[in-house]
Amino acid sequence: MNVMTPYHSELRVRRDGFTQLLRAEWTKFRTVRGWLIGMAVAMLLIVGLGALTGANSECGIQLGPNSPSLACPAPPTGPGGEWVTDSFYFVRQPLAGNGSITVRVTSLTGLYSTSGGFASDQNPTAGMTPGVQPWSKAGIIVKASTRRGTAYAAMMVTGSHGVRMQWNFTHDVAGLTGKASAASPRWLRLTRSGDTITGYDSADGAHWTRVGVATLVGLPSTAQAGLFAASPGYSVTSRSFGGSSSMGGPTLATAAFDQVGRQGTWPASRWTGEAIQGAFDKALPVSAQGFTQTAGRFTVSGSGDIAPATDSIDVIRHTLAGTFAGLIAVVVIGVMFVTAEYRRGMIRTTFTASPRRGRVLAAKAIVLAAVTFAVGLVATAVTIPLGEHLLHGNGNPIPPVTALTWLQVVAGTAALLAVSAVLGLAVGTLLRRSAGAITAVIVAIVLPYLLAVTPGILPAGVEQWLVRVTPAAAFAVQQSIQHYPQVTQDYTPGNGYFPLAPWAGFAVLCAWAALALTFAVFLLRRRDV
Amino acid sequence: MTAVHAEWTKLRTLPGTGWLLLAAAALTAAVSAIAANSVSCPAGGCQLDPAKVSLTGIYLGQAVVAIVAVTVISGEYSTGMIRLTLAATPRRWRVLAAKAAVVSAVTLATGAVAVLASVLAGGLLLGRHGITAAHGYEALSLGNGPVLRAAAGSVLYLALIALFSVGVAAVVRDSAVAIGVVLALLFLFPILSSVITSPGWHRHLEQLSPMTAGLYIQATTNLRSLPLTPWQGLGVLAAWAAGAMLAGALLLRFRDA
């Protein structure tokens, strides 16, 4: 008689550990050739489109009709390493060692052009309208040297932001409010002690309030100190559904000073007036600026701005235009990672092997996110230097970014791709149909971004709202330029400025993904497969 | 004709079709109405194109239309139904033509409803915000030539998107990949043209983009600033659709199903 021996697996019986589940999902992922190809395509699209953008974006200036095109000049760099605008009229004397300067400002007026530009180099202010810009500024300044971009600290009155103390381009502290006038003058004082400059303001010259303390590292023992005036470019951006158009031009600010008081080692010589200005600054010609001095009263006229540069394009974000192509590819893979199982009936085997369905989805999400993050990390880390290299070769100046910002963009973009793929996985689980799920996710992420950054499709308010609440908010991680309240600028998504902070925007996408995952787990548990 | 009838029966009896078409119309009208309602313009002071604003929803509606169109082809591949279909109609181009005819017919009908609702809502809401003919804007009525062109053109735009999607689906067969390719081709051109600064390339990308060029048909004001005329723009999308259909037909003819 034959005895049938029942089959026993060689494997030991044990609980389905999460590690086994992860391994099973990883095996599924890496053995589907189409998904590996898809990941490679995503990487190639990100790198390739970045290279395409870099290779076809030229920047050049021609000084004359027949002269060769030169590379666009880079703005000067401030003490913090950022690009700055440093253009103003400076009435100065050298201040040796410690000391202080005090002044009374009795008026700040201005001129601007409603038609944009200026009349002629001989008479630049002809036909201009009286009016002061909100951030027109005049006051006293202590600066390392007359070279653009060097360290400084200044106390100033402004067009409509009251008294401010500003230093090293990015720092801005508010003092007394209200405008300076003959009836209500503003007293300003700067005191140097070593590397430390302290700013004070006063409404009467008797009662002084400390506004701020600036530490200017490496300020030379003899600094340049004195009066200044500057007025940033006037700009009106009219936005409509037909597109946006910008109009504006340089402006002039004129301030009246008296009661100039000096303490410390100052020369007895006269004051020197000088326009600090670069060849491509948005400022009136030197002939429009200047100063007069009569019996202790000074009038200083200046044009330009002392501020961080905010009108440069976000080069890093531009090199990453291919992120969208990569994103579409990884969302397709993310959705297919689950819908393929439904289509082939594999999902029944999966859930028989591992009846706790939520854990299966978690394992899938982890495997998918890890693979996508790695692919995204490599792609962005290659694309940014490649794109910048090509852009630089085409004459585009490359703005300096800190290592932290660079890391934020690279890791943020990789994380953005990973979470988008997981969102695809979750929506794929919910809908079980690949076409619908892919469309839903891509439309939720890419379309709001597209509508927000393309000027002229939607009103500005709707644009801002779209990149706040939709998953497209996560593209804020690609923003490498900063928003400065002390600079008037069209801070819109189209110009590269997102309303949310980088990681706050990313959190919006994560919230959407978490919501979809929770809902997917809930349905997975209730539904038949 | 039998092939068309067969395709119509298949499409009609799929559970999702009706809901998707309803969603396409509803989303188009809803987004259009939201866009029209969010216009804020101080006393006629801004240049805007009322027809374009009131048809903003097409951006979203086209995606839903693409789902329907892609599923008509790739749904058959995923279930194996395609083998039965091709056995019943061995002249394969007829199958594709019948599918294209049915999909464009339902899209035209859906699109007409969606566009009509959008224009009506737009007229009502924009009028409430002072965007009326009395303030010097284009009158938002279908009796006005350019507005009629924008409205009818938007319906045609949706039908061309459907044909384009059918063609792409016939080429790649898998629904996930097909919808990914369609959406990538629609959305990537405008994103790339927004970052490429060379004027020549920027213009060429806009002229080549199926979505950007195709939607020039919605423009009623400031036509001179466009790189193509409205009908030329729609022609670009038609060329994309024709190319995709041709590639799909050839592959269907010479490839095993």
C-alpha cells in the first residue's frame, strides 16, 4: 500500500512580519520591467528637460548696434552672500575709529515718471510727476567703503514706512511711524563702537529711542559715513486675463537735512558727494542726483535702492522644469502599483497572504516612496548643476544660494515626487481604475500650478489661493529666492514667489496624501477585493 | 455603420461613461463660473477677455474627456475584449474609426452642454461685476461673432482632445500610460515655455503646444498679440489629433492585438 506523504514547506511557520511584507512589495516592484523603465524615464525627463531649458535660455546685452552680445552682468553680492542692489547718492566723510553722527530730516519728496523711463541724459527729470515711492529712503549711513555690496548700517526716513534702521541689505527694523516734515521732523543717530553700530531715532532731538543694533563683521577702522538718499524704481503691474504688463522706471528722492552733529574723529575738510551706481542699475543718471550745502542745511537727491535684489529669475526652479514630466511618470507608476494588482487579480493573492490590508498598503507606500525619493534625489542633484552650467554658458548670471537652500530644493523635490507617487497609490486604491486615478492626481497637482504660474489665465487672488490649498502648494520647496517685505516687487507664483513657506507648502501635499491613504485603508477594509 | 452601432452599445453600457461625461460637463461649468465670479476689476479698468474667462473650465473638463476617450480603447485591451472586437470587424481601421466617431459624438454633445452652461453663467456673473458691453467689453452672447467662435471652438477643442486621446491610447494600449502621455503632452509645453527665455524657442513651444495653441480659439480680444490666429491654433491641435490617430491606426493594422 502506498502512503502519500503530505507536502510540507521547508520554511518555518511564523507571523507575517512587516519586513517580509516590505520585501514582497519590493520584489513585485523590481520585477515589473515597465515600472523600472518608467522610473528611468522619469529620471531622464527631469535631467533632459533641465538641459533643454538651460541650453535654450540665453541672456545677453549689446552695448551698441554692431557690438557683440555680452553675458548679462551679475549684480553685486552683499555681506551675507546674496545678490543686492546698491545704488544711492552718498554725501560722505571718513570716520576714523568710534564716533557718531546725528541729523534732523525735515522733508522727503520725490519725482517719478508715469510713462516709464526718463526724458534724456541731459535733463533726466524733465516731465516727471512729483511723488515719493513707499520705499524711497534718505538718512544717515555708515558703510565699509564706497564699493557696491560692502557692509553698512543706516537710519532712514522712508516714503510711507516711517523711520527704519536697515543694515547689510537684508535686515530691516521699524522705528517711529509717520512721515518727516518741517512741522514733524525726524531725528536720526548712528553710533559706531567697534563692529557694532547702534541706531536711534527721536521726534524732538532730546528724547532718543534705540531702534536697533547691527554687528558689521570686519568693518574697517576708518569707515565712510554721512548722508544718503535713494529711491527704488517705480513699477505698476497691471494683471488681467489677457496677461500681465509691467510699466515703470527710475525715480528720484530728495531729502532736506539740518542739525548735522558729529562726534569722534572726523576730518575738517568738506563733504564729498558721490553717486554709488552700477552701469545696469535701475536708477536715474548721475546728472540727476547730487547735493547742496548752505549754512548747515543739506539737500540730497538720490536714485536707486540699497536692498536685496529681488528681480532676478529663480534659476534653480527653472532648471527643474522637468520635474513635472517626472512627476507624471511617477504618478502613473504609483497608481499602477496597485491598480495592476486589481486588474490581474493578484490583489486576492496578496490579501490572502497578508490579510491585514492596511499593512499591505503601508508596505506598498513605503517601497514606492523610497524608490521614488532615490530616483528624484539623483535626478535633481544632477539636473541643477547641469542646468546652471548650461545657463551660465548662455550668459545667464547664476544667483548664489546657500547650501541649506540647495538641500531644500534637492531633497524637497525628491520628497515632492515621492509623496505624489504615494498620493497616486492611495487614489489608485480608492478608484481601482488607473485612468481615473492618474487623471485625478495629475490634475490636482500639475493643473493648479500651471494655472497659477501662467499669467493671464486666472485673477491674482485665485492664483494665490490655488498654490495654498491644492497639492500644487508643494512646489514651494523649489523656491530658492526670498521674499523681502522691504522691497516692492510683484511677489506672485509666476515670478517664482509662493505664498507658503517651502516646507509648509510641502505639508499641504502631505496632508492630501495622508487623507487619501486614510480613506483608502478605510475602504480597503470594508470592501471586497 | 454596424461597427459604429457596436461601439455605441459598448460605450453606452459601461457603468462609468455617463458619470464621467456628466462630471466633464459639471466641472467645466463649475470652474468657469468660479473664474467668472472671482473677477475683480475696478470700473472697467482692466483689459480682459470675457469669453476666455467664462470658458476657463475647459482646462479641467478636457482631462475628464481624455479619461473617457482613453478608456474606450485601453479598456478593451485590459479585458481582452479587443480580440473579440477585431475578430468581429477584421478591418481594423474601421474599428478605430467607429470608436473615434462615437467618442467625438458624445464629446461634442457633452461639450455643447458644458460650453453653453459656462457662457450663460459667465454672462450672468461677469455682468454682476460690471464686465458688460456697456463698459466696452465684448458682449458675451453667441450672436457676437468672436464669442460664437470661442464657444463653438471650445466644443471642437474638446472633441479634438478626445480624438487625440483615442489615437494615443491606440498607440500605447495601456490606459495608465496612455492617460499619462496625453496629460504630459497637454501640460508640459506651457510649463516649458514659461521657463525657456529665448524668444524664438518660447514662441515655437507655444505654437507647437496642443493645449496652448488649441485654446487660442477662446481668444476674442487682443488677437494680434497671439503667435497664431485662433483657427490656426485649433489647427495645431487638429494636427496632433490626426498624427496620433494615424499612428494608432498604423500600429493597430500591423501589430498583433
